[in-house]
Amino acid sequence: MTTYGTIPTSSSPETENFQYMSGVKARVQAGLGIRRPWKEMFNFRSFNLPSSFRDALSRIQRNIGYFRMNYAIVILFIVFLSLLWHPISLIVFIVMMAAWLFLYFLRDEPLVIFGHTIDDRVILALLSILTLVFLLLTKVTLNVLISVLVGLAVVAIHGAFRKTDNLFLDEDGAGTARLFPGASAATGKRPLGETSSTPM
């Protein structure tokens, strides 16, 4: 029997790779948020001393919500620099990062091995143990810990001194918007420094 009106479709490997990478990018952005422009992050006119310790903590919280992908890149870059003089450790670091990304953070379907579905908690435990074991075997545990602490200190200093009154959440920052309720209906954007008020 002959059928008409149907067009056979086939997806090329290039199309499948493009769709896969688009999905990876979307999942990364959904998990970490949108990377903000570096010029906006380091706009020197937007730096001043916080008025109090409480104000500094509030700034840090809001800046982390807005610049979280930038901060993640900064911390990973500092860790990367600390491992440049340890090539074997650097290779292990890259391999483990890839394992975390593809086996845990970017995976949107259950992991099945030999017909058995592996629980996410098992994957998390195994990856954590392997990461610790490899760090101990390469003897760079102290290096990594110090570099992470340095990265966190850089994030805290930047977050405390970077003003938040000129930062606005838009559709790209929808994942962070839950932290800061109170949208502006006129512009569709929300200043991070704005707090919602409910009339009594």
C-alpha cells in the first residue's frame, strides 16, 4: 500500500549535537542564572562603603542573587589558577568537573546502568567520595581549599561594596526573582534594592 502526503524526516548528527548543546546551555542557565556583563559587575561608580554590617550582608545576598554565574566563574577560575603548577591535578579537576556536570547537574533523565535505575543520592555520594579520594591522592587538597576560600572572600568583598540600587531583574533573571518580591509593572523590571510593602 502506497501512502502519500508524508515527508520522511531524519535528524542529522549535527542537528542532534546542536540540540543537545542547546539543552545543556539552557540547563546551566536555569541552574546558575544568566551571566551578567563584566562591565556591569565592575562598574566603579557603583562601589561604595556599606552603611552598616547589616547593609553589607544584605548587599552580599542580593549581589549573589544577581551575579551568581559570574561569581561561580570567578571561583572556578581561581581554583584553575591554583592548579596550573600541578598538571596531573588540573587534569583530575577537569575530569571530575565534567563528571559532576554530565552525571548530576545536567542530567534530566534517570541514570540507568545494566537495566537498573541509579538513585540520585547514590550518584551524589559516589561523586563526592571520588572527588575527595582524587584530591587526597593528588595531594592538592590544601591548594583547592585555599583557592575556594580566596574565591569566596573575593565574592564577599565584591558583594559588600557593590551597590544594588541600580541592579534590575528582568525576564532573564526570573530564577532569582523569587528572592526579591515586588515587581515594577511599568517597566517589567525589578530593582534589587526595592522591598515590597503591603498596605495595612
